[in-house]
Amino acid sequence: MVTTLGTVGTPVSLRATGATRRRLYVQAIVKSIFGLLAFLTVGVTVLIVISLLVPALRFFSEVSLAEFFGTTTWAPLFTPPRFGIWPILTGTAWTTGIALLVAIPLGLGVAVYLSEYAHRRVRSVVKPFLEILAGIPTVVLGFFGLFLVNPEVVRRFWPIGDVSTFSGMGAGLVVGILILPTVASLAEDAMNAVPRGLREGGFALGSTRREVATNVVFPAALSGIVAAIVLAASRAVGETTIVLLVAGSRPTLTWNPGEQMQSMASFIGFAGIGDQPTGSTGYLTIFAVGLVLFVITFVLNIISIRIVRRFREVYE
């Protein structure tokens, strides 16, 4: 037995008791489970990349990169096929950009209000409604955009060209509604994490509530706000159902968002339910577009991580 002398010379055992050993065993088991889950997450990501990369390489062995990125006609499921990705790439950019123009100012405004102005009771009511809005199925929002936003909003107020039943503008507006709770909720959480002492210091210097919110709280929570925006952008880039229902399925290279268009994610959803033979070039197109979409979201997340690390402030 390992012993040592206590304060009055009494031998004290350093051997772990039964309860201590059991606690150490439980900690070791939990640590192993968490490590397994971490490796499982990495493994799933690697498998996703492989499942996209292998068919995509087969596709690019049949279709050159010059044709894929150098032409402007997208008709891979027709005869003769055309594989210029720019129409669905610009469609993705239009819907995502419009969605962010809707979600960022509205979401940040809601976040600032809930964090700095709203009474505790008001916050306890509004915050759950934001969570409910985030939980609405995308197909419901898609039909909302198809039967209300496109005919009642876009057709009446968009002045350029003739708006058809489908439009990229309507899809962007509805996707903006979809990602608004993400921006508002995460940004509000980041602002609430700012220590109260910073606010009190601003008030002590004679700043108004608006000045404290914009010049103290907002910069201090910038890393969390940027992370919320990038997460919402990634969600908007990959949205399928809303864009498929509201923007249509005709890939059009246009500078007018009031026209019908198709995004990369909606093309994958549209072509995935088609009758393309497995292994055909049209079928492999799904994986090529999916790989491009994965790369875009991956780059967005890398940018988010770098910005968060650059502006992150740790308070103790």
C-alpha cells in the first residue's frame, strides 16, 4: 500500500478507492465514446467526398473541364447534351444573394432588438417564434412562394421584364425567410455572450443605447455574427425544394432575377428523380454538380473559420 504522512503524522492512503476507480472507468468509457463519435464524423465526411469524387471523375473523363466551365448552355439531359454549368451557377448565386439581402439586415435587426432593447418577457415570446419559423418544412415555404410571393409580390413590384409563374426573385425572397431565423438566433446568442461590463462601461462614458449596441456589443460579437451569416449562406446555397418549386427548372443564364432559373441544388433534386440510366453521362452529371456544390460550401466554411479566428474575442 502506498502511504504518506498527514498533517499530524497519520498515514494517509493514496490508493484509489472503489468509488474513485469506478468514476475513472466511467470517464475513460465516455472519453472513448466521444472520440469514436469524432472519428465517425470525420469518416462520414470522407465517405461523402469519395461518393462524390469517384463518379465525378468518371464524368470529367467524358466531359472536359473546358466544356464544363467554358460554355454557357446547360442541357445535360437532352439530345444533344450541353454541359456548360454557368446557368445553374448563376442561378445559385442569384437566389443565395437575394436571400442574404433579405436575411442579413432583418436577422441582425431582430438580434439587436432582442439582445439590447426587448424586455425579458418580449424576448421569451419572440425567440420561440423564431425557432418555430426555422422548423417550418421547406416544401410549405415553397408552396407559399409559388402561390403568394411570385404572383402577389414579384409580379406586382418587380419592374424589369415579364415575371412568369416561376422566378429567381421569388425563390430568393422565400429562402431569405427560411434562413432569417438562423441569422437572428445565432447573432442574438453571440450578442448575449458579450459581458455586461462592456455595456456598463459604454453607458458610464455617456453613450446611448444605440451607440452601445452598434459600437460596443456588435464589434465584440462580430465573430459569432459572421459565423451565423456564413452558416445561413451555406444553407441558402444548398436549398433544393424551395428553389425547385419557386424558381422553376429551366436553366437560364440571365441578369434578370425576375425570370425563371435553376440552381445547382434544384438541378440535383430535379435530375435525381428522373429516368436517367445509372452510369450514363446524364446520371453522372448529378455527382459533378454535387462536387462543385460541396466545394463552394467547403470554401464558405473555411472563410468563416478564418474570420472567426481573426475577430474572436475571449472574455473571462
